[in-house]
Amino acid sequence: MTDDTVSPTSPPGLSARARYAGAILTGAIVLLWLVVLWPAYQLGGRTGVEGASWAAALSLVPGWLVFAALGLYRAAAPAVAQIVLGLVLRMGVVLGGFLVLKTARDEFGTWNFTVWLLVFYLASLAVETWCLAGDAARESGSATAEAISKADTN
């Protein structure tokens, strides 16, 4: 039995694919954050760096939630539903966080937060979709291979 399969007696937990996808997303967001630190500082000083950091966090957390949910309940959701779940969850968390931070922090202007949020949002969405599409392709390929092997034995 692989780490991705769950038997009725196995304890609940995240699959290896969900942990791997979460690690890829985390690495991509941290790398992007390191890349935008200098431009954020140049455009907004410490407030710009803080805004870019909040943007990174707001984009990372919903991705973790999506991979955690799909790691626990993957068999119940087809690939399209997984991507839609990711979009809805990401949009809700990011929009809610955006509204809270823009209300609480008047010094966050367009460059200090909003532009960085768009950059991180699009990057995390791309990485998340890439991970989910790769899983769907692997699952589709294994189903096709099973069908071919059954046809060959008949």
C-alpha cells in the first residue's frame, strides 16, 4: 500500500502528494517573496516590505488549506472540482484578508500591498493549478494504463 491510499484501518492524515504540493507551493512563494523584497523596499520602504509579506502570507495559507482538504478527501472530488474549490477558497481568504488589511492599515497604498497581493495571488494560483493538473494527469494516465492492460488480457 502506498502513502496515497487510505484503508479503513489507517489513521487519517495528509497524503504524500498533498504534502509535496504544499512544499512546492511554499518554496515558490518564499522564492518569489525573496525576489520582491528589494523592489518592495525601494517602492515603499518598511511598509512596502510588510505589505509584500502580508501578500505572500495571504496567498500561501489558502493553498495549504486546499492541499490539506484534497489530501484528506481526494477520492471524493474530480480534478475540475478540486481546481474550483481552490479558486473559491483562495478568493475568499485573499479578498477577506485584503479588506481587513486595507481597513486596518491606511498606510498600505497601491504599491505597498495591492500590487504585491496581485503578484502573489497569480503566482500561487499558477503553482496550485500546476500541482492539481499534474495530479489529474497522473490519475488519468494510470486509469488509461489499467484499461489498456485489462483490454490486453481479454
